[in-house]
Amino acid sequence: MVKNLSQTRALGKCISKLLKKGDLILFTGDLGAGKTTLIRETLSNLGVDKRLVTSPTFSILHQYDGADMPIVHGDLYRIGEGGDLVETGLYDYIDQGTYLVMLEWAEFLEESARQDLAPLEIEISFPPLGDSDERIVEFRANMNSWEQRLILLKECLEKEGITIEGAGS
Ligand SMILES: Nc1ncnc2c1ncn2[C@@H]1O[C@H](COP(=O)(O)OP(=O)(O)OP(=O)(O)O)[C@@H](O)[C@H]1O
Ligand SMILES: [Mg+2]
């Protein structure tokens, strides 16, 4: 649970330490909950100018030059369900394994694709009660390759004073 924007900034810093080229991070959750904001805070720790990180809702894919790797930031909202993802070139970026790919509105990816691509999934939602700047951020991953990294994430979050709930699977 992040309490405000400054904790979202700290969360972005913690996430940025985990990421490597070839990673696929899928963002899901409530409309306007803060996906773009968290991606901006994360990428600013990877050498991307914050001003460049804007919502790719209309362009679908943005590309940035990170310090250690090229980055693709996508948003499937406008493509919607059953849209033609192949045309966007998204899969080419993922398959190359040299990009860090961060995708908003990943609920529009087919479930089978989500399984195959071994992503880290980050869901951001508004708590039912609470301050307007509070967000619930959930992490999910099936792949072993994320297990160790999620432990590191937890350690970082504890240091930043971010409250962790649940098993954190
Ligand atoms: N703790 C917080 N974390 C993230 N954003 C916050 C927080 N508190 C307030 N906000 C505000 O919430 C808004 C989130 O907007 P943002 O565009 O990041 O959401 P989004 O999930 O990408 O939206 P969309 O569903 O349209 O893609 C911003 O205006 C941001 O300043
Ligand atoms: Mg967005």
C-alpha cells in the first residue's frame, strides 16, 4: 500500500533496481490509478527524463533510451479486447529480449500470452476507503526468475517505510 506520491516515487526506485533487459512488466488496475505515474518514477531511475514519460494511450508505444537498455512503454487501452497487437510491433520488441517492456492496460493481452511471456504483473487500484492519494499495488509473478527479485523488492520497500501486506505472491 502506498500512501502518497512520494511513496510511489520510492516504490519506483525500488522497482527500478530489479529490472533487466528482456523483462516484461504488465500493469493492470483501475482507470487513472497511477500506472503511468509509477512507470515514470521507475524509469527516471533508469536514466530516462521524466518529461518524456507520458501516457502512450494514443500512440500505443513509446520508446526511450535508458542508461543500460532501450525501453518500450506501451498502453493497450485504445487497442482494446481482440485488437491486433502484432501490428503494433509489440511482440517484436518482446521477442528481441534486449528491451525492457512496460505495458499499461495489460488486461487486454490474452491470458495465454500473459502466461507464455513470463511477466511480472503489477496491479494498481484505489482502496475502498482511505485518502485520495492512497493506492494498493499488488505484485504477481509465476516465474522463478522473479522470486529472488521480489524478495529484494520487499527489503527495499521496508527500508522506504512502505507497508507490505499479505504473502506477496
Ligand atoms: N500515490 C499515488 N500514486 C500514483 N499516482 C497518484 C498517487 N496519488 C495521486 N496520484 C495521481 O493520480 C493520477 C494517476 O494518473 P496516471 O495517468 O498515472 O494513471 P493511469 O493508471 O496511468 O491512468 P490510465 O488508466 O488513464 O492509463 C495522477 O494525477 C497522479 O498525480
Ligand atoms: Mg496511463
